Amino acid sequence: MTDIRNDDAYGPVGGDPAGTGVADSKAGELKPTQDEALLTHLRAEHFPGDVLGIGESRPRLSWVYSQPPKEGSQVLISLTRRVPGHRPVKESTYVPTEQSNLLPWQFMPLVSREQAELTVQLVSVDHRALSPKSEMLHIEAGLLLPHERLARFVGPSWTEAETDHRHLPLVRSEFQLDDEPVGARLYLTALGLVEAEINGRRVGNDALTPGWTVYDKRLECWTYDIGDELHRGDNAIGCWLGDGWYRGRVGFDGGRVNFYGDRLGVFAQIEVELADGTTQTIYSNPWDGKWKAALGPIVSSDLYEGEHYDARQEIAAWSSPGFDDRQWSAVAESFYDPQLIENHALSAVQSQEVTAPAAITSMAQGPDAEGSCWMVDFGQNATQRMRLHMHGLAAGDRVIIRHAEVLNADGTLATKILRRGQQCDTFVSNGEDAWWEPRFAMHGFRYATIEGWHGELRAEDIECRVYHSTMERSGWFESSNPLLNKLHSNVLWSMRSNFVSIPQDCPQRDERMGWTGDIDLFAPTAAYLYDAQGFLSSWLKDVRFEQQAWGTVPFYVPFVPLGVWAKPEAIAIWGDAAVAVPWALYMAGGDERVLSESYPLVSAWIDEVAAYISLDGVWDRKPDYLLGQLGDWLDPSAPPEDPTQAVTEKELVSTAFYARSCEYAARIAHILGHDDDAKSFTGLFERVRRGFLNRFTRLDGTMTSDTQCAYALGITFGLFEGEAVRRTKAGNRLAELVREAGGKVDTGFAGTPYVLPALSMTGHTAEAYELLLSTKCPSWLYQVSMGGTTTWERWDSMKADGTLNDGGMTSFNHYALGSVIDWVHSHVGGLSPLEPGWNRFLIDPQPGGGIDHAATSHLTPYGEASVRWECGEGLMTLDFSVPVGTTAVVAIPNSDRREFGPGAHHMQYQR
């Protein structure tokens, strides 16, 4: 069976586990007598591997079985725990084999700084080892209690400009260690962005630390192992500070500057365990006279506009001991409540891979320009930064780097669509050779021009690093249709590009906000492609903080008042993310915690909108709207200057999505044991469903909005349940609309995820493939045929003649329209969950569109589920694998569904 995974992207499965019982600590030392099964992918909470600075005192554990455990066997969990300054303690316990996902912690809670090493192993009832031990998982608790955070936020004491483009500071301090260190930790966060150096060497490889949260409610702190960087005697720490989201200009329509605060500050707490058994603590503070600040070489840095770096202002050895900082200024404290500091709940933004130039072309430039100009095509649009080898430059020479997603028809960079976010970096040389990469800016681009270069630009002078939050890859797909394969790749790249600290809408222009509507629609696709449990659960914390007292969920989170979006309003789809995202995570991971944590968010949203429902059950009453409903946003028929002018009635769209939210809320309430709420939400769903049918459908099966979107929502959200004739007629009319459109898509954000499922649900798979595989504009494959390497915001962001859409919102890297890939996984590939956490899943490939083979796989919480099928001469050949702990339900045409247990399976049947 063909393995469709990329080895470099393959990693452990996500999850959370626990167990019960107490065990003989010697049992884990027995050597296996029988290789019954391997236990792999041991993880804590939703982190991909070892965790330094976990915020859970009782982290749940998960693992995967390679084979079904034999009857009567059990799992031995072995733990070695150690608090710095104390001897290690070994413990173990036995747990049943049944629960390998989200198993509760079986030992005494971890305390701050405690280090734990864990393995799991299959053993018999008489404690004989039946398998090798798993690979060891290392976890370490962060600072769990507020009073343990002794550091203060320190930054420049001088008066800074009140607007953006500020010269950025450096902060440093020196300290002495009385003995050789045997272990050391740096607890680091900042008001702004921070990168630290110890004794002249960078700490870690994280970017944009500490990330974007609702800073006045919570700030994440990151833990770093710096034991190898320290030594007995003199040591030094240096910190680069950047404006970032905290005080930089964020957002569109001019953005907002200093939204969270106007003073930068670093929180740095170093704890060192010495060889003599004592501990030394060094922490940032404004009182001891050892912490100093000065201006560094970053003249300005803006996440959107780019970074200006003047190497002539570099300060040699400033983060090393012995540096003379007598001319540096004393620091001042930037006040922040330590109770709001949290240990990080998601993995860091990091460089994930490197892209090489696909083409380097010399460009003409003006007669007064110094040096040469080069155009570089990296072949892939992505969130990335270039690291350039600056050489052959004299002091004062400037190299200017501009970035864009696409080229204009005349071959120049398309920067107009970036609006304020011009993504322009400037490097001023000090005459020395150096490798340079911007530190606190981030760019979305495929193309770049490099102006002021001396000599020929060579590929070996460029290292382009791709950045996104670290997540485990969990979904793959390939088929006999290369354009469809490319579409899948494009969607994957758009997700990577926009999962950077928060689920942002685009990575390039002056926006990059956490739009709730986009992730509402894309969450199921995201959860298949990557284990996004930790990432989106962290973001949901901020959604809960930003929810208004009366229930409204803002258009984007974190929320910054901007232009006409300055006042949060109850708007369908965007507000419905309060329900849809927790539900998508629960279905993907089976973690009830995301539901319980989000339940107040869910119920408050349902209750608020219930007040806007008319007597007949339709959401047409409005709160104090400035905008009104957005409806089927970016419907292709809407004029470029006004994407709200969709042809589907806005009240129809809002009512349909509210009905979906009511149904999800009822399920959530039932799972959590809130039976009265579940009954109330179910009744509300029925009321809204009847209102939808009575107001927007006719007895002949047509709808008041005769659009692909209207029929798709009604069918997919179950609003025709109990109305079999109307549902059939609605499906027939939807298929007719597709045929009339010649296979062109006629939906915007609201309808796009649901039009193919609605066609399939009503027996019109042929029309679904006609839509999916069309290359006419608007369509998914039109974007591919036009050379797109990511999914676009508009169906026609680029027109057939190569010119760009005239609308103010023209992005080439949005993931919302990529939600179609959920249908591709479930219907072309044939794999979808039936129960939360993939305990039961469906295998039901539906060939069509001339595709004669396809394959998909997904790393469920229990291991890899995969399907590969081929069609030929009337036969369907199906190969599939079922992870231990799950059941596959295989749908065979003209036959009853069959269930299969763990293992690899092969079957053939007539089609």
C-alpha cells in the first residue's frame, strides 16, 4: 500500500491520557519476553513531544498501540520525577489498556519546576513485560504559582515616541555563579516581543515570542533550558525587544498603535541548580542597578511593514560578560500583574523548513540606484523570512528587500494589494560580511526583489525560512488527478501560513487578524490536516475573554476596534465560531475538556441570539448594527468594492447558521450532562428550523433565494429533516443550478464548505465532482490553473488576463475557501469520523470525475487510519488500516455496511 505521507512531516499522534491503580516499581525493569505490541507516540496533553514549562500539574497522557493488546494485559506507566535540589523518585502504576487517549494523571500532582520522565509498557497480570518500553517522554512543570514569578518587566527608562516606527532597545545584565551549573532554566516573556541571548548565544529558536494573546487578560511565559550556556563565574543575558502586537501598529484602516500599552518590557527569570546542591536565582528588576538598556541596531520593526536594520549601530559583545555598559541607561519597570502570566498552552512559532529560490532574475533599475536589483521567485507563497548573506558592501550601503505574493501583469511586484503592510526590509551595512534575517517582522510572499545588491545574487546567498506555529502533521491525500493534488497542497500551505500564534486570515497585508468566521468554516479541515488541538484551544481562551457580557463574539480575536468594525456585533458565522470551533475540536480529538471550558461561551452566544429571533423563528431582528449581517461573504456575484452584496438573503444565511449552532449546543449540553439546557437548545433548533422552512422554502422545493448557497445550507444543516419530498426537490434544484452554471461555483464564505456535501447527501455526486474539478472561474481549480500555490480570498483574486481584482480585499493566502478539502478527505479519499476522537469512523470513497485512484490517511488519537482505493473494469479495490481502539464502518454500494476492527484490510467489490 502506497505511503502518502512525507517522512519529514510525519510525527506523533495527538491526545491526552491517564489511568488507575498502583504498581510494583520493579515491574518496569523486566525485559520483555514477547513482542506483543509496541506502544508509541507517548504525549502529554496536546503537545507534540517533550514539553518544557507545561502549565498542567496533572497532565493527561496519550499513546498508540501498534497491535491490539492481548486479553488480560495492562499498561505499566513508569515515572521518574525530580524537583531541582532533590533526588529522583521512581513511581509506577498499572492502568487498563482500554483508555489510551486523554488518560488522567495517575500520580501526585507535579509541582513547579518538577521534571518527569515517563514510559509506558504492556505487561501481563503477573507483571511480566509483554512489550518493550516506549520511548521516554520528558515533561517539566513551569512556574505554576504567581508568587514564584519573582522577575519584573523592565525596559527603557527614556521617553520614547508616542507613535510607531520606534528605535528598538536592548536590555542586558550580568551575574556570577558560585559553582558549576548542573541545570538552569530561563523563564521568559515580554510586553512586546523578545529574543534572549546568554553569553552571546541565542536562546532557543522560537520566533515572535511570546505570541499574541489578549494581553490585558493573559500573557504566556516560555521556559528554556540554558544549562549548557552557563558556566561558573561571570555570565550575561541580553534581550532584544520588539513592538510586535503589544504596542506596534496592528490591523487595517490605519490600524491601532499602542493598543495594549506603550512601554516595552522583558520578564526574565533565571534559576540555576549548582553542583554544590544550592540554587541561584537571577531575575529582571529595576532596582539592583545591574539591568541596563540602550538602543540597538533595529531602527524600526513593524510586523506588517517590515524591519529597518542598521548594522553600523551593532554593539559588539553586548550580551557577553565583561561588556562595558557604563554608558547604558538604567531600566524602568513596566507594570504587569504577575497573576495574569500563564505557562504556554501551545507550541511555539518556529522555522519549519527552508525553501530554495526557484528562479533569480536580474531586474532593471533607475540610473541613480546603487548596486543591482534582483527578482527572486521561491516557487511557493508562504509565511517566511529571508536570511541573506550580505557581502561585498561598504559601510552605509543599503540593501532593500520587498516582498509580494504575486506579480502584476507587467512582471513587477504586486504591492498595492498589501495596503499599508508593504513588507519592506532595509539592511544598512557596516562594511562587514554578515548573514541577516529580520527579527520582529514576518512576511507572506512568494516573490521578492532585492535592491542595492553588489555583484551577482546567487542561490547560496539566500536561505528562506518558512514559519508557523509548531503542530504535528496529521492528514495526507493524493489522487490520480494532479490538479486536485495541487489544490490539497495549496490548502495545506494556506493553513501553515495563517496558523502563526493565532488563526489569522492572511499573512501579508495590513490585517492578519484572528477572524472568527474564517476558522468557523475551516476548523474541521484544519483538525484533519494538523493536530491543532493545543493551538485552537489556546485561541479559544482569548475568544472567551473577548466575548461581550451579553454574548456577542467579536469579528476577530484578539479584538482591536478598527474602522467600521469598532463595535462588536452579533453576526452569523463569525459569532457562531463560539460553538463550531469547540465542536470541531471535540470531534477530532474526543477531548471533553474543550467543551466544558467553552460551555459558557456556547450558551451565552445561543442565549443572546435567541433574543433576536422573530416569532416565526427567523433571525431577522437586529441589535444595534453598524454593518448588518455579512451573509454569503465574497459571493462571486458581489461587486469587488462591496463583498456584502451577495445574492442569498442574509436572513436566510443567519437563520441557517444559528440553527446549526443550536444543534451543536444541544449535543454539547447533553455530553456535559446539562440535560435541561440540551432540551432547551433542541427546542430552539426545532423552532428555528420551522422558521427557516416556512420563510425561505416553497412547497415545490425551490427557495426564496434560488442559489447554491441557500440549498446547500438547508440540506447540510438538516433543516429539511422530516420533509423528505422538499429535501429531494431542494437537492435536485441545487444540482440543476450547478449544471446551469456550467460547473462554476456560486458561493461565498458561507456556502462554500457545504455545497459539495449537500450534493452528495442528495445523490448528486456527479455534480459535486463537476464543481470540484472545474477550471472555469470561479472554481477551486481555476486558482490552481492560474499558478496559485495557496488558496485565495476571492475566487477571482487574479483574472484570466493576469490582472488583479480591483477590490480592497485581494489576498492570495486565505484558507476559508480551502474548506472544500474536508469533502475531498471524506468523499474522494473516503475517510471521516463518525464519533468523537475517531473511535468509529466511516470508509466510504465515492469515485467520480474520472479519478481512478485516491488515498488519504489521518493520524487519529489512536494511530493512523488510512484508505487507498482503485477503480477499474467495474471493480473497486480497497485497502485500509484501522488503528487499535477504533472501529471502521465500510460502506459498500448496494450492500449493508460492514464493521472492521484493528489491522490492515483488503477487499474488492463490484461497483
